[in-house]
Amino acid sequence: MTVSATETKFSDLTRMPDARGHFGPYGGRFVSETLSFALEELEQTYLSLRDDPAFQAEFDRDLAHYVGRPSPLYHAERWSQSLGGAQIWLKREDLNHTGAHKVNNTIGQALLAKKTGKPRVIAETGAGQHGVATATVAARLGLECDVYMGAADVQRQKLNVYRMRLLGARVIPVESGTRTLKDAMNEALRDWVTNVDNTFYIIGTVAGPHPYPQLVRDFNSVVGREARQQSLAQIGRLPDALIACVGGGSNALGLFYPFVEDDAVAMYGVEAGGDGIETGRHAAPLSTNAPRGVLHGNRTYLMSDEAGQVSDTHSISAGLDYPGVGPEHALWKDVGRVSYVAANDKEVLEAFRELTHMEGIMPALESAHALAHAKVLAPTMRPDQHIVVNLSGRGDKDIMTVANIDGIEF
Amino acid sequence: MNRIDQRFSELKEQGRKALIPYITAGDPAPQYTVGFMHALVEAGADIIELGVPFSDPMADGPVIQKACERALKQGTRLVDLLDMVAEFRQVDTKTPIVLMGYLNPVERIGYETFADKAASVGVDGVLVVDMPPEEADEFGPLLKARGLAAIFLVAPTTSNARAATICAHGEGYLYYVSLKGVTGAATLNADDVAEHLAPLREMTDLPLCVGFGIRDGVTAAEVAKVADGVIVGSALVNRIAESVDAPETIAGQLKSVLGEMRTAMDA
């Protein structure tokens, strides 16, 4: 391990990770040897292109004309008023092409895949948003695309499964383990280790081995850069607080990262509280102080039992149903830059319904975790204070889940 | 001298190659594992790789994934493996034992506590699949200080520069992964393996052992011609899987699979 987390200053946070992919004691590249070469190659490709103006221009062009960026910063006036406190602003990632922030990263990684000349891409997906975003960019670039998805998630996200198939991707249900996101990632890694010569693995979150946590963060940081400018233009100053949901943590890092040195901006990452933290049936490694562990190539907070076996997790939202969390979040927790809290399934559903009724915006259940915390935080603040919530995805994909809870069958 | 080094030096004198079976500890239940280990030695095992079951065995194919699931269902923990090794050592003080698995169970116990216990019960080497030398700068020295060999993998995709680093850090033997893929995948190509081993011979005096894709006596003998050792896992674990309902027959089956390989390699 390198530096201990407590020695890290906020201003150091912009210079992470180090050359070996460590975020303080977290991160790294814990993979079997067969993948080392591919990761070194990816790192070199990324580092050489990151500061290349032509690459950046191509990325920006795609974000503008294919994704539809910038996404609006919307003042949810009616909802703010009803909560009776701070003004809530929604960063509308749900309005992106494919309906979530995930596409920012898949556009970036697809450009990298194109540069490496690999004809096939694979991805893991939980809620299906990353799978859809990957299938979309694969269709556009004419790449073969296989998406691994836990069999339990295939069941609860049928609409996205069919969307991926319409886009020409093959969706492979994963029956092993808990049949959710972590098992999909295991299987994607097994595929990659076998087909590493012709396959680019598009990881959907800020986890995985170095350099993935870094490059997924960088590709998503457009969210925070825009939100910062929009806040200055629309509010006239920086917001007082940012809120985003955290599974692996890509939409949260995307929003938070450009604000990391703005000490006056408080940040809240909202994990999946599932049935309630006290029941043990949740997916909240940071807010429950889970032990450190190593999974999927990085060291982080990881829900596991005393013998080191990874725990089963539970969440109403497939996209947050993951026992670990991006290593950069682990460091940000330790240094106290971000407060990590949890919202349980019931609170999330309430927030989902409230935003739908009061603003005519149906959020993804993942994003509704962030909204649930906004409901808690806003009333503790003054009406002249401002909160930016990352509305990371739209809720169309969750209509079946909510209908099931309401006892409605189609 | 570490038992692994001792064993390879004996084999070298005899002009023989090492036969290294792998089984997942606790599969199909913990009470059978020590008996299986003795059976493997009787059938000609030179070193035993004892697999630590893990909930998320990312580098393994379905055969070893299911073995992990069976072992975990029976509650097998890393501390139980250490007890198994202690029990094995009451009878067999010569056969080297390598623990093979993933990092997280070791992280939970703590590197130093684990290294102390492993050394005290008679473990000889440790191979952590998801810990390349770059991430071993804390754990590696703790193993070394207790006479435990840190064993690393080399893959067909490993560059010469990386191979040099791995050779510099590796102890005991180098585990050459014969093919791109997970355990239990396709059959290996011996010519291809020979080609990859040649540059490694230039870099290190460590014994070069080959695993992944060795199914039977024929493949074992082919590999033994070009390598210093042959590692066999899924072919054995498959037999365990097929006989979970008749566990008393498993030791005999393991002996017959491994015995065939021993005979073919020594012929």
C-alpha cells in the first residue's frame, strides 16, 4: 500500500490515481496475469489520447451531436417548494440519448476501442443502462457486442434486454453466484481473458482494475463540468450541495470530480439501503463501513463475511445492487470529502412517485436514491440555498418493477 | 531448504518431471480433503495445490466455480484449510503444499496473521491468482520472511519485460498458464507451450510448470517433455463433481486419473 488515506489533502484528490492506479490505499490492478498486458495496453492508449486535441474534439463532437449534450440543469421549483427548504436543481442526464449518464463513458471507450482496432466489445450490466449504451455505440461503429447480465436482472429489466437485442447485441444471462451485477462482471472478465486479442471490455463503472476507474471517471466528468458552468450561469454561484446515487459510483464521480476543490460545496453519495441497513439486506458498503477487500481488480470497501466471501446484496434497483464501490469513493470517504448515506427501497419509491407527480419527470430507481436524500436534506436548508441532484437516468425501464409492487400486471 | 525447492532438486537428480494436482479444499465436504491429498500422493503427486474456495473465482471456468460453490455451501473457510494442512502434516512431512486462491480471504484474515499461520502449519507456497507482483510489495516480503514461496503466473500474453519482473519476484516455481482463458478450457498445444517457455528459461532458474488444458496421460506426457512440471486441476475436480453422491469412491478415482498421468509422464 502507498500513502494512508488520512494524509491526503482535498487538493491532492485531483491528482489521483498514482501511476500504478492507486487512490491512497485503494484501487490498483489485482488481476490474473493474462489480463495484465491488455490493461497496460489500454492504459498506454488512454494516456496517449487523453490530452490529444483531436481525440478530445471527436469525443466532444459525439457528446454534442449524438448524445445531445449539454444536458439541462433544471430547477424543480414545485418540488423544492413542497419540501420547504433549499432549491433543488436536477442535472438531466435522463435526457441523454439512451436515457442515462452511462453513454458518456461508452462513447469514450468506444473511441478507444476503435483506436485499438478490436472488432468486438463486451460489457457487464446491472439495470441494463450500461448494456444499452454499449450496444448503442457498438451498433454505430459496427462492432460485435456481447453483454453479460445476471439472470435475476434479466428478469427484472426485460425492457432493456429487448432494447439491447434490437440494437444487435447478444445478451448472455449469467446463472452463477447471486445472478446479479457482480456475477455479470465475473463472467465478462472470464470472456475477456479468453478473447483478449480481439475484444475490448467496456466497463460501465468506476470500478475494475486500473485504468478503468480513472478513465470512466474522466469520461463522465463532463457532467460535473457542465453542472458547474450552469450553476454559475443559472444560480449565479456554485451550489451548496451535490447529491448523487452510488452503486459502483460513476454518475457520482462524474458530477463530483470537477467540484472536488470547491470546499464550500458539500457532497452526498447515496447508497442502496435495500430493506434497511439494520436488516443486512442492502448494498451500502461505504455507509455501513464494510471492511476493505479486493474484488474485480481493485481494493475498496467491500461487503464480505468474516471468511472473505463476498456478501449477497439487495436493492430494488439492479444498477446499485453491487457489494463493492469505486476505489476513488473509498478514498473520498476516508478523507471526509463526501458524506455517504443510504436510502432504503421504501424511501426510494416515495421519491420516485413524488418527482413523477410534482415535476412530470420519471426518474430511474437508481437516481431516485439521490432524490430520496434530497428530500431529507432540503428541509434542513434555507430557501436561498441550492442543491444539485444528478438525475442520472430515466425511469421508463423501471415501470414494470413499480407496477409489480403496485400489483398491476400487463 | 523449502520443501518445494527440495522436491525439485530430487526430481532433477532422478530425471523426472513434477506432477502437481490441484483440488478445491472442502469439495464435496471438508472431511474428505485430507484423505484426497494422501490419495494424490500415493498416485504420484510431487506437490499439491490446494484451492481456497472463493465466492467470485474470476479466473476459473465452470468446473472450479462449481467446486467453490460446493465447498462454500459446506462452510469451508481459509482457516479450515490451514487445519487441513496441519492434519495432513501429521502423516506426510515431505510433500510440498501450495495454497492457491484469490486475495480477498487473505485480506480479511490479514497478511501477517495469515503468513504466520500458514508457515506454522506447514504450508510451503502461496499462489494468489489476482495478485500480480506489482501488487505484492507488502504481502510478498511477509511470505519470504517465513520461508513461504510466493508463486506467480506467467501467461501467453505476458511481455518479456513483465516476465523478467515476475521471474525476479517469483519463488518455488513459475506457473505458466498454457492458454488464454479460464481453467478447464480448451486443450493446450504443446509446441506453442515450448515456444513460450524458451525465453523464460533464459531469464530464470526457477522450475517452469504448466497448467490449464491438461486432461489426460497424453497431454501430461507431452507437456512433461518441454516443462519441469505438469499442473492438473479441472480433470480431477470433474471427477469429484461427478461423484458428489458417492464421495467414498472419489479418492480411488482421483488416484486412477493421476496415476495414468504419472505413468505416461515417466514412460
